Amino acid sequence: MKSEDSPMESSICDRAASMCHMAHEHHDHDGHDHEHGDEHSDIGPMDLRVRALETVLTQKGYIDPVALDVLIDTYQTRIGPRNGARVVARAWVDADFADWLARDATAAIASLGFTGRQGEHMAAVFNDADQHHMVVCTLCSCYPWPVLGLPPTWYKSAPYRSRAVRDPRGVLAEFGVQLPASTAIRVWDSTAELRYLVIPRRPEGTEDWSEEALAELVTRDSMIGTGLARQPGAAR
Amino acid sequence: MSYTSHADLGGTSVPGAIVPEAESERFHAAWEPRALALTLAMGGTGSWNIDASRSARETLPDYAQLSYYQIWLAAMEKLMAERGQVLPDEIEAGRMLHAPVAVKRVLRAADVPQTLAKGSPTERTATEPARFAVGQQVRTRAAQVDHHTRLPGYARGKVGRIERVNGMHVFADTNAQLLGEAPQWLYTVCFDGQALWGQDADPGLTVSVDAWESYLEAVPQ
């Protein structure tokens, strides 16, 4: 819709969320308001609407505009799935911590510094050979923010929310994951204020790995239950 | 029924693929982080609670056509308009046209880290014993209700068993209607796949929901 909205800019922003982050800090740079393909027509109007809202809310004294930048920075750089990966890695190397996590996940996770909004009441569920856990919120997009950050688009999408409770094995296939038929699937629908963190199985051959190295194997999807932890040596 | 939620999607047929996404991909348009921050900042004024917010979102007539942050914005505009805080003509004009309405508090930049780290816990001190115990069979409410609720349609009128007793929590149904927190015991109720989906359910599948006590009735064992 705008001359600057070139394919090259789109591909840059597709790859790096940080570029999108930069874009919002240049409010006067209209040209960078591009979008992903099919939402293309939303570009201009949505940007103008959000800007209008921000102006009106600021003029009315309801919000502190500087707080917006702090909020965005928090969820862009501080709170994300690497937090959860630290919880999982600790549980893999420390049986006492794993036990605490099973009994009182909120306290165990808080001991690593992860607390608060959308993770006030946590539960950890542990995958093993017999049972695989998967988390969904069929009613909206409830998700454990302090350990996983903001939910990915698919987690909030109607296809995932509709299918996860009915055909989780089919959902796993869409993520390229196939479990043995002998592994039963347990789905947790987050319908109240409990938030669930899946503790994936520790990959074999990592017995002598450090906690930090193990955390690198823990993917976001493995902590939702739509994926497995990375195998040692697997491409990222 | 005058209350219609468009968000109760579990078990329904929705076409379309589930598209995996890289962890680094946090937002998909420049306006989305601003929309997120505006929503959190206005939530911080204490003008509504999270249940009222979910109710405003799920009742948007065009819910299915909107992206997630568009849903958030539309619901926030609805909540603000209901309270006379911001009117549609102001959003159109892009500036204040009507006098502000007093809000309880303003989320200041310096308070953001502490506010997020604290969150809004919903557990309340227990004032009565829990009616159900772990392992007990229960049946969920079969009837639809004419207000915001957190019992998904697929889990209505089903028999499951109590798996966890999670303390007394703010009751979403009343809280969303601004009728008070009215805390109730909250249970994790687990269903066999076949109880929900019949004979063609995945063998071994179990699905749980978190259900407040008034959603449940005892089943004679």
C-alpha cells in the first residue's frame, strides 16, 4: 500500500522481530507499517487506530506513555521461553527441584525469579514414555507468561484451540511430531487461572551435560507439549 | 439466551492449518506491541477485571474475523466506551474531545516491573471445606448459562474425576459480570477422551479442565 512496503522490508521483518520492534519506535515512519501477506489490508488502519488510541489515552491521563515502552521491552527482551528452559534444565539435573516443581510449581519457579502476571498459579506436568502432556486454552489464550513469554500466534488460533482437545495426535503431526501409540496423550485446557508448564523428557546422551547446555535443548514448543526437546547435535 | 460467546472453540470444526512459528517471532506488525502495551496499561487502571475483559472479547460479533490483537483492541474500546472513558469519535479524531473520567490508578513506567512480577493472584483464603476430593467422580453442568462462564461447551454434562483440588479462587462468572469475586473451590477435572468424543476418540486420551465447584455435581459411585 505504500512505496516503502517492499518485499525486501517484509522479509527482514518476517525473520527478525527486533526489526518490528525498531519500527514502532519510529512513529513517524509510516512506510514501515507492513504486515504479513494476507493481513496486508490491515496495515494502515490498524497503525492509525493504535496511534490514535495512544494519543487519546495519554491526553486523558489514563496511561503513562513511557510505561508502554517498558512493557514492550519486558516482553520483547526479558520475559520469554528461555525462562522456562531454565526451569526445565534445573528439573533435569536436580531431582529435589523436580520434586518441588511437582508439588508446588509456583514456589519452585519463583525461586528462579519467574513470577507474576499470567503465572500467578503454576502447575508443572512431566512427560514420560507412558504419557505426553499438551496445553491449550480453548476459551481464549491463557498461557504461562513468566516462563514462556507471549503466546505464539498458532496457540491463539482457532485451528489449534479447536483441535488440541479432540485430536492432539493430529496436532502433533502438524508440528512434525509422532509419538508411539503406546504413549497416551493428556491435554490440559487452561480454563481458569492455573497455568501449565510441560516438562519435556530429557534427551538421551546428555547425562554429563551442564544445566546451561541442557537449557539450549529446551524449545518453547516442548514446554507447551506440541514439540519435544531437541536431540543433542540436532540442527536448531 | 442473549449472551453469546464466539470463543468457545474446543472440539469444533475449524478449517485451516496450525502454522508453527519461530521463538524469535514475537509480533507480526509494528502496531501489535503497542496494542499489547496499551491493553496492559489500561488494565492497570483498574477500570475492569480480567474476566470482564475476556467477556468483552468473546462477545465481539466479528470475533472470528479479527486477529488476536485486534480482538484485544476492540474489546478495550468497548470497555472504555461503556465507562465513558474514551468515545468512538475520539478514536476517529485521534485526539481528546471529551473530558477525562477519573481512573483508580495509572501504571507508571517505574512501577511496571514490580506490577508484572506481582500479577493478580486469584486464590483466596478458604472459608469453607471443599465439597469434592481427589478421585471423586463428578458431572459437569449440562445447562448453558446466559453470561460469561469458563466451562467449555465440549465439557458440559460430562462425567469426569477430580484430579487436583486447587484452593478457592475468584469465580470468573460473577467477576466478569462485576458481581463480585465470590470465591469458590477450583478443581482440575479429568475426562476420558471417549466420554467427550465417543468411540472414535484417540485411545488413552484424557483431557482436563479447571472447574469451579458450582460447575460440578457429585455422581453416585
